[in-house]
Amino acid sequence: MNLPAWLNPEPWLNRTFTAADVQHALGAESPDEETLAALLSPAAADFLEPMAARAQALTRRHFGRTIQLYVPLYLSSWCSGGCAYCGFASDRQTDRHALEFDAVEKELVAIKAMGFEEILLLTGERSHKANLDYLRECVKLAARKFHNVTIEVFPMSGNEYAQLAEAGATGVTLYQETYHPETYDRMHRWGPKKDFFQRLEAPERALAGGLRFAGLGALLGLADPRHDMLALYRHARHLQKTYWQTGLTISFPRIRTEAGGFVPPHPVDEKMLAQIIFAFRIVLPDVPLVLSTRENAAFRDGMAGLGINKMSIASKTTVGGYGDRGSEEGQFDVSDTRGLDEFCAMLRSKELEPVFKNWDGVYRLTA
Amino acid sequence: MFLTVNGNKIEHLGDGTVSALLAELGATPEHTALTVNGDLVFSKHWKIFKLNDGDTIEVLTFVGGG
Amino acid sequence: MLKLGNVEFKSRLILGTGKFSDTATMIAAIEASGTELVTVALRRFNRDKPSDDLCAPLAKLKGVKLMPNTSGAMNAKEAVRAAQLGRELSGSPFVKVEIHPNPHHLMPDAIETYLAAKELAADGFIVLPYIPADPVLAKKLEDVGCAAVMPLGAAIGSGSGLSTAEMIKLIIRDSNIPVIVDAGLRAPSEAARAIEMGCDAVLVNSAIAAAKDPVAMAKAFALGVKTGYAARQAGLMPKSDIAVATSPLTSFLK
């Protein structure tokens, strides 16, 4: 299986970048793909400090000294999928739960009481317990309380995305996991997720269906990070140029420990992750970059405002867990276990202001 | 017949076709475009298109422009 | 190669034919510039002013296509009419949609331009709209089938240069069609700068017609455009000094 030419990062992978190339990239007036390739290269590892300074300046210019906060709510851990790296894969011995609607409401009330205005709703692959109808109802409930409702769920048709948009969903998050086809095939052992292109094309269907925001990402550790990050950039630019009236965000999920003990074939350390984030801020200066609680507190504290301008906190990756006691096993281990107040205090100590919503949903016409 | 051509009232003495009018005006057909009462008349119709008394005609050509 | 619609051009300099002191100078400037596309305007035929008539001299030029503009139109309806007349007269599918209701500053009407461009693109024209340097408008025009967008550098004839550079950069960033700076340029160095910045071509009229020696200036602009393109291909050196914070930002990365 071959990647389409517009997505394929192969042309960059054979090139060796020198320190001079990195200097050149750092001074580029209109950063582009070549800039990114240079800044992702091994040579750029010696330039983290100037990259961080540039990333901080660009983040301040485009986002001010603010950090957008959101929180994930796992609606269901039912999943028929076979992702080798995920705690909810169908061959894992874990209790399966799906929140009934009154439980969903309880969770939403608890999350809103914490102060959040933006919520991310998650499920696994399409299942009888968490299908489109279930999701639509949950979106409706969430849209009554939250100004931004993002869904991170199974890929679906344009018509189905349109239904969720009408129900009040504002965004979709869908990580391609890896843009490397052989790795993708190996990692996704069975189920509908095996279809690489169906997943790849889903964000476009979502945007065409009326969702306003698309969140992209690749799971760092699965394949060569340079390959995946360059393909991710191409994917992002493609969406920006085609769906120009929509917004993008980019996340940098890194494989973390989970109960099943999956070991990533291409581990990415903190320095490399920082390098990737700085590089993306430099080439996509006005795209929000997201860091979740997969990462530990010290790393998140350091990266806040250095490219990263959107973060989750006080997260539970178990089903529910905010209103009631959550289920035992989460999708992945949360590293930053701080509460919201403690986190906000940290941000303020770094002269960063936590922001819970950046626009009002009150004038949006929804069901 | 009397016609208004480029804002001026004139008397046309030819056979009433566009071709005849252009010849009368001294305009080169290949370098001219024409509207009659606001409608574009394609050059392929000029030999047969009949003008009527009182028609308003614009005879246009290219000049320098940015 | 510059591709507009289905037509390819070697030259990235487009010339306007207005404001020249006489036709002979205009023709000589066109030839000196190496351009392959010139704009023309429609006016009433005047038998007493045959020297205004460009059709005969232009027809003699080899390898130069005509792009009628809709200058004089006050709204979309008039612009569509003008475009149809222009196509009929020139046989060329190219049209520059140019609608400026205010005869003083000559700034383009974005709304009427969009409406005209949409109709003309659907009617098979190769549409090049002259617009304010507005990134959203540019994408909307791309969506309705324009072959390129032509954001102004500054007001027509002002010679104020690339005053809209930052906006033009935003247009270039997300455009899938060529971006051509039109209006406001004064010096060949500005044309070079526009191309270096990422523009696909420039359209120049006043800067050449009103120069002391228009023919020499036309040649200079051609060189400027070529220089800008060569510089872009060569990759300009980095611009800024890399500032390093006094307290390291990355000390948390061990």
C-alpha cells in the first residue's frame, strides 16, 4: 500500500540536514515543509534553546500568554478493535462499561462544576453499546453545558458527522496513529480500524459535514517519528488549504505505559518530543498545539507556552470518573495527576492565564 | 433610420445591417464589439442583424488599460 | 512555468497598456518586457481618435495574449457585460475583473468582483480578479473557479509598493491557485521582492508607462521579476538573529 503523493514524506527522509541547514530554517521568513524537515532532523537537537525561544515568541504573538484548558470524558470502553497498544483492545481483560444517559449527565454536571467549558467525548470503535444514536444523545447533553464539544470516536460517514454537528458537536479529534502503512497494518490487528484510508479521510468528511474543528495527531513511538511528523504536517496543510473556513489543532500523544505493557518500537524521549513541538510551532505559528496528561507534570510545566497553548488537566481515562468513582482500568496511565486548582496556580506562576472558553456557543443554532 | 450611436444621434443611410453601419462609421469590423439596446450582438450575426429606427448602439474597441 | 487556467506562460510579468504617451512607446515597452499577457480596456470607438485604437498594433505582436479588463464597470452586471464584449472582440478567454466604483482611489469592490467572477468562471472565462489583499476573499474566489487572484500591492498608480505584504503572504500560504500582485508597484526591486516573497507573477502598468524611459523600465521590470524568481529558487539566507534567553527555557529537559 502506498501513500498518496500529497501525503508521502519520503522525499525528506533521505536528506541529511546540517547545523547550517538548521540555522537557515530558524531564520526562514516563511517557514515551510523544508523548514520542518530541518528542525526535526538530528542536527536540530543541538538547537533546542533557540527553537524554544522562537516557539515561545510565536506562541505569545498568536495566542497571548494563555493556555486553553479542556478535559476528556470517556463515555464507553466497549471496543471491538485490535489496536496492539491500547488498554481497551478487544483481547484485553478489562471490564467494559458504557455510561447510561443519566450517568453521562452526572459526569457533565461534575465536570462543569470544576470550571471546564470545553469537553472531549471519547469512545472506542463503533459498538452496540456506543453507536451513532448513543453518541448523538451524549453530544446533545454535552452541548447544553459546554461551548466546545469535541468527539474522539470511531470514523463515520459524512452524513453521520453532519448529524453530530447538528446535535451540537463543534469538533472532531482523530489521530491517524501512524502514517506509515506497514506499521499501521501491523498495529491494527483486526476490526474496522484496519482500513487506513477510511481513517485518513475521516477528518475531511467531518469538516465537510459541518464540524468546525479537526484535531490531528500521530501516536509517537509506533513508527519513525520523522516520517510520521512530516506526513502529519502534510495532512494538516492539505486540510488547511481545502477546508479553509475550519480550524485545526495538533496533538502530540506519546505512547505511555498501560496495563498491557505494550513497548513502542520507536520510542520518543522528552527531548525529541520537545523538539517536535517547537518545530511545529515554528512552521504552523497559528495552529493550537495540544499536550495531554499522558506527559508528566515537570515536562508539561516546562512546555506550557513554549509552543503548547492547549492542555487537558484533572483527566480521567477511565469511563466516567468525575461524578462517580470510575472503572478500574483506564485507556492509558495518566502521568500528571494534579487537580485543576493546583495546575492553574502553576500556570499563573509562569505568567500564563488558564482560559476555559474562547468563544460563546450561545448564538449557535442547534437542536 | 435614426440611431443613437455612442451617445450621438445619427442618420443611417445604409441597408440597416450592423455591417453597413460599421462601414458607414469607418470602424474596422475585426476591431469592434457592439451592443444594440444593451445586448451584445455577436459578429457572426452582423451581416444579417437588422437595426430598427431608434435603436441605441454602443460601438466599442480596445484602448490601453491596466 | 506560470499556469493560468490551461495556458502556460514563461514570463511572470504581465503588463497593463494604459497611460502610455503613445501607441508606439507602448508596443516597444511590451516587446522589451518579454511579457506574454497584456491587459486592455474597452472604450467607445471614436473615428476622430484612431490613434487610441490598439487592436491593429497589438495584433502584430507575436506571442502576446490579450486580457480585456472590465474597467469602467460599476457593478457585477456591467462587468459581466464588459467581459463578454471583451471576449467577443479579442477571442481571448482571459478576463481581468476590475470594478472600482470610486474614481479617485480606484479601490476594488470586493462584493461585486466576487459576483462577477463567479458568473464569468461558470461561463468558461479564465478569470483573474483584481481584489483587496483579503485572504478570505481570495479563497472564496478560488472556490468559485478563478484561475488566479490578483491582490493589490497598493492603490493603482500610487507607487506605494507592497504595502499589503503581510496580507499577501497569508493569501499565498493557503492558495491553490497563482497569486499575482497587481497595482501599486513602482520599482523593479519591488517586483523582485513580490516574487521572492512567493507571488507567482506581477502585473505592472503605471510604473512602466510613467517612467522617464518606459521601454528601458519595461526591460528593468522583466529583469526584476527574473531576479526575484532566481533568488527564491536559490534560497535566501536567514533573516533574524537567533535571540537566546538569559535564563534557559529548556533546562527542564534533562
